[in-house]
Amino acid sequence: VSAFGRRPSVEHGHVGGAPYTPWDLLGDRPGLPEVDVVIHCAGSVTDWGPAEDVWAANVDGTRNVAAAFPGARFVHVSTASVYDPFRPTVMATEDMAPVGRYVNAYGAAKAAAERVLRGAVVLRPHAVYGRGDTTLLPRVLGAVRGGRLLAVGDGRQRVSLTSVDNLVQACLLAAAGPVGHGVFNVTDAEPVVLDDALRSILKERGIDAEPYYLPLGLAEPLAVAAETAFRLLRRARPPRLTRYAAGHLAVERTLDITAARDRLGFHPSATSFTGASGW
């Protein structure tokens, strides 16, 4: 097993026992070993920033990895953001994406990355959480203000989440067979109610706060105003509320994982935030 990443170095030069080589996918290609399988997880995971940077990382980067390992089985970690962001995602099946419209460069670029791959296994997780999460959990915790966790909708919307452990299981199944190509939704065993999930996270983290929900009709104008102000001020960091986040959280976002169960042999565990105090 070989590990690659954009970090210049890692502790002891290994990741999980695998030798580590720095590799910026948009830069020079290092010396690469012969491999049987590539699990491609690299990319820009953001709903903010220059569209050209997001596009380069997610499309050109994916194309560069595929070109670097032309004979290997290719497992591509995509995203549920390739589904239509302008309407609820209700137990969506894989044939319902990509679509022709996206609210930001992230969804559009990840959809384009899927299109440039041929003969790959494409995995579509949603809202990945767990140990090592640098995206979802920090954003949830950053929304806590004065004893309130600000969210959008009414809290009763159902969402599919994907634990790191379940995603790893899917990656290994895709890497080893039994199928050589195809698209698969990858989530926890069943959807959960958003309010239940948020309260569980707060409890595990020992945070004394209550979820507080803004109606989408109020949240969207606030998000537009925040994005406009941040662009005018040329802020590199995203506003706490964006149009993508507001629209994504306010309605149901659930995925059908029948294909992964039947064809990959995927047996996911249920959503759990046990141990979140140490994440």
C-alpha cells in the first residue's frame, strides 16, 4: 500500500503503516510505484472560493491521477452533491445524477470528474463524519452561538450521513471486487432525522446548546447578503451561511444504497456519534 497527499510530510513518513509520498495533483508527478488499485479521495471540498481552483482540483486532479495509473482499477470517491441541489433528494438512485444545474462550482466540478472517468467504480457518500473529519463537524460546531446551534429548515427533514468507517468499507469492497465499474451511493444503514443527529453531536461533545432553525425563506436572503459582503471584502474564508449550505440542509437529502448492498456486498452500520468527543 502506498499513500499520497498534498502535505509536504507526515509523522514518521508513513500513513497507517503505508509509505507516504507528497504529490500535488496539479504539479509535477513524483516517481510512482506499480499498483493494482487506486482509491482517489483527493479534491477541493468547499462551497466557497474561486471556481477555477475548485474545478482544477476536482476535474484536472482526477484526470491526472487516472493518467498516472492507466492500468489500475480506479475507485473514485465522489459526492452526493452531484444530485440536483434545487429540489429535495428523496432516496435518490444513482441514475438521477449528474444533472445539468448546480448552485456552485463544487457540485458541478465533482459531476464533471465523474464524466471524465471511464471504467471506474464511483462512490457517492453524503456528509462524511467521524475521526479525522475536517469539514462537517467543524462547520456544525462553528454554527453554535450563545447556546444555540443555528440550522435551516424545521429539523424534521431526513438526511443520509456517511461515517468514515462505512466509507472505508465501501472503498475496500470497490478496490477488491466483485465489480470493476459502476456508480454506488454509500451511506450509513438508514437515514436519520436532522434534529436527532444535531442533538446527538452536541451531547457527545458536551456542548450546552439547542438547535435553532431558520426557515429557508429567511435563510436564503441572509446567505445571499453574506456571500455578497464576503466577495466585496475579498474574504478567503467562507461566510457561516452560504446558499449551498442553506439549500442543502433545509430539505430531505437521502440516498438509496440498494445497489451498493446488492452489487458490492456493502453492509453499513447505523449512524452513531459515539466517541465524537475525541474527534
